[in-house]
Amino acid sequence: MDIKKVFDNNKEWIAKQLKNSPSYFDSLAKGQSPEILYIGCADSRVTAEEIMGLEPGDVFVHRNIANMVPNSDLNVMSVINYAVDFLKVNHVVVCGHYNCGGVKAAMESADLGILNPWLRNVRDVYRLHKAELNAIEDEDKRYDRLVELNVQEQCINVIKTAEVQRAINNRNLTVHGWIFDLRTGNLVDLKIDFQAITKGIADIYRIT
């Protein structure tokens, strides 16, 4: 790729925005008030605003390999804190995607160097759901199911945080688990029943 093309594209984008709304950048510069915190995968094929049909300023975005929410990762914890306590988002979305390279790598027995500790979080998800996953004979379907279960477990990690618990109690913040299907372009709501899933562990993680 010729990097100069990126700057040419930027100029075209600016012209398009100003044509549609002469005050577009004045409004954009005033600040942000997104409704959604989106935690997704860093995969280059999955662009948060584009797949949702939203614009700059609508979504606060955090992306990493395999859309993880490790409780020990200060990066994602800081993003959640800022989005929930300061930006006052009303929705937190964890969005995975089928054909996720990070999840696929975690399914294989291989030494991946610096990626090992990060992908160990996905392997922990596999361990928690080993019986269900091993019962799926078709490897592709097992792969898809691990992608879904990983989203579920990361949503639970979101719910473990104090700021999210306060926001759920005080202003009905909602946590969502989604999948982006690269094969069709569809966004899939997993419709996770968090109350049922956390029933046996809620007292352990309840902070507020």
C-alpha cells in the first residue's frame, strides 16, 4: 500500500463530510457523548462503527486480540472506567467474530512467544467449557462455539467491575454479547442471560 493514498483518502473524506454538513468538524471538536462502549477484536476486517452503521462520536472503542477483558489488564480496565463513569455510556458491547485468529491460535498446542500469556485467557475459557466443546465433533463448529463462549466470558468479566455494577444498579446500563459473522456480514446478538449465568457466582463478585 502507498501510504500517500491514506492522506488522499483523508482529504476526500473531509470534503465529503463538509459537503453534507459544513459544521461537521466544529461539532466533532466540541466533545463526545457516545451511547456505546464497544470492546472488539483488533482484526483488520472488523471495523466497529462501519459494521454498526454508526458515525464518529457514536461509539467509544477498545480493540485487542480476541476481544479480551482480562481483569489484570489496566488498558481495558481503564477504558471501561472512563466510558462508564465519565462518558456515561448506556451500553457495553463485547463483540467477537467468527474466524478469529486469536481464538484459533488458542485452540492449538503451539508456543507463540509473547502471545502465550494473552491467549492463555482464551484457553481458560476452553477449560471452563471443555465438556461442551469436546462434545462438538465438527472442528469448525467447535471453533465457532469457542468464539461465542469467549464473548460470554468476557462479558462476565465486564460485569465483575465495580463501575459497571454501579451503573447497572443506578441507571440500568446494559451489557451485550455480540458476534460479527465475517461470512455473511451479520451482527448476531447472543442474547446471553447474564442473570442465569452468574446466579451461582454473583455473591462472590458483587461489589456494590
